[in-house]
Amino acid sequence: MPPIDQITAFASDQPVLTVIIGVFALVLLVVAYFVLRATRRVAVRFYHRHIAPRPAEDILTIVAASIATGVSAQGMWRFSGDVLGFDGPLRLLLFAFIEVAVITSAVRARRNMRENFSAGIDGVAVWALTGLTAVLSSMDARSVAEAVFRLAAPLVAAWLWERGMAIERHRITGRSRINWRITPERALVRVGLAEVSDRTASEVDAHRRLTRVALAAKRARALRASGASERKMRVALTKLDRAMDRAVEHSGLAVDSARQEALLSQIGALYNTSALIDLSPPVPWAPEPEAPAESSGRRAVAAGPTGPAALRPPVDDDDEEFHVLDVPPPVVDTARRAAQIRAAREYWDKQIERKFVPRADDIAHETGVSLATARECRALWKLEPKAYALLEAAFREHGIVDTGTFPAIETEHVLTVNGSSPGR
């Protein structure tokens, strides 16, 4: 008899029981509907809270690590039954104790990383327990291939966990754990096959040719100053002339003003190397006089002398045209002094880019730094290539010697070769 006929016959013979079964089935359907709807809501909430915010690589890492952990647990199930002799509920309760310990250590390590930016001892425990379960599960393998597979699965899970931790650490702190000293990029730079900056091949070649010219000029100048023989001078001048010819031919030195300025800057820096030993650079954390004392000294000078001992004897000052009172400088805190020196440096760089050479008084007035500090900074900064080139051009074109007191002038860029210029 077909099933539909059997159901019809049963309903005809047992109508009351059929109604009870129908009502019970309807209740089960309603309960199943509400259970499924609640499950769906929980799944959607769980997805939006824990899965959607995570990137795809984190989700794949969790899935792969879970699969590898399952493979490891299956190996421990066999080990607990075949080697330890566990059976029944005891085997079910104890077979995966190492996997549970690994997961617990991984959760603790992640919490430590989020709070202290380091996995700590729990991170070491993850690797130690993973290695232990890998060795134990592989000891019950039936072949070498199975042993290798049992060893690899837990290690894969630990590696994926470590990489997930590294990604999250980088996301939280914005930095990686270490910076390798030996990388392919550094190796290529070391052997000369790569550049540190993003310069093109033509820019690199031009820079090297200009450097060769500057070094050849320094060599010839040093030989002339030391009274070298005519043969040595002839060889040095030949090398200088050859380097200049190649620079003009391959780098466009004759028509490129930027490269002309770069060459002058290199020559200026190389010719004045010995001046570095006489510099007295400012100390950022040293005390400096405050502005009120300086202002009072200037007001006293403006009002005129009040006695024979009021002012110091006139001295030749390279960087200032005023003579101030000999008053003890007040102490300024380190942070304020460092900020003033940074502001003075920014002002100096802007003026040099505009082809202006500021005075020490200009630096002190514009940035609030003391006059003494402005003098020290200016004495150091004016020896830099760009500033030195401007001062040299001012001397050659206008005959102005830098004393720090002349007005800031704008100089036109002039290329000089062998001490000559177009204006002469």
C-alpha cells in the first residue's frame, strides 16, 4: 500500500490520535521556526560584530588554524587510545588537553599583546605546547609520511597564529617588531646596484660627474698650495680638465643652473673643510639669556652712556652692530631653547632659498632667539654650501665682505670657473 494510503487509513481508524499528532507537529514547526529565526539573528549579530570588521586574511588565518588544530587533535585521539590505553568517557575527556592548553595560551598571548604590545611568556608557551603535541601525535604514525604530516599540522597552526599576531601588532602600534639589517634592498645598495633615493639614472650620473669635478679641483688646489712639482700639477690639472669636459658633455653643466649651483656648493664645502675644527656649535640644552635682559641692554645703549663703566670697550663684532650691556644671562629651559633654535633654522633655510643672507639681528628679531645664540648659529650655518655660495657671489659681484652687519642682499646666481665670472 502506498504511504499516502497508509496515512489516510490511519487517520480514518484513529481520528483523535491523528489530531493530537497534527497539533504536536504544528507546535514543533512553530518552535523550529522561532529557533531558526533566533539562530539566524545570533549568526548575523556574530558576523557583524566579529567577522565583518576583520580583514579577509584574518578570517582565513582563523579557519586554517582551526583545521590544523583539528588534525592535531585527531592525532592525539589516536595516541591516547593506542599508546595510553584510554577508552570511553576518559578518552573523550582527556585526549585534547594539550590543544586546549594551546588555545588558552594563544588567547592570553593576544590579550597581553593588546595591553602590553608583547605576547610575553604565553607566546613562548604556544610554540612549546604546539611542538609537544606535534611530537606526541607523530609517535603513533603508521608511516614516515603520516609522521611528517602529524608534525607539520600543529606547526602550521602555530605559524598562522604568529602571523595573525604580527599583523594585529602592526595595526595597533603602527610598527613592526624588528628591522632586518640584511635585506635584499640593502644588499643591492651596498654593492652599488640600487639607489637609496628615488633619483633617476641621469640624476645619479650627473651627481657623480659633478663630484668628480669638485674632488679634482680640491686635489689640484691642495697640490698648488703645497708647492708640488710641475709634473704633479700638470697631471692634476689634466684630470680636472677631463672631469669638467665630461660633466659639461653628459650632465648639461653649461646650461643647467641647478647643477651649476650644486657644483659650487660641493666646491665650497670641500675648500672649507678645515674651518669645521674652529666652529663652536650651539648647545641645545645650554642656558641662554632671556629677551628682557637683552632689551634692557639695548635701551641703555640707545639712551646713551651713563658712566665710564656702563658699557664694555668697543670691540669688532662679526655678527652684530650693537654693543650691549655686560649683564649676566638668565637661564632658559632646555625645551624652549631647542624650539627657538628649530625656529631659527627654519627661518634661515627659507631666507637662503630666497637667495637672502639674514643677519644675526634678523634671526633674533624674527624667531625670538637670543642674540648670542643667533650669532653662534649664523657662524655655523653660513659655512654650509648654499649660504657660502651666496656670500662668495656677493663678494665677487659687489665686493661685500661678510661681517654680519651688512643688509641682507639678494644675489644673482653666477657660475665661476677658475676665479672668473661673466661680470668681469
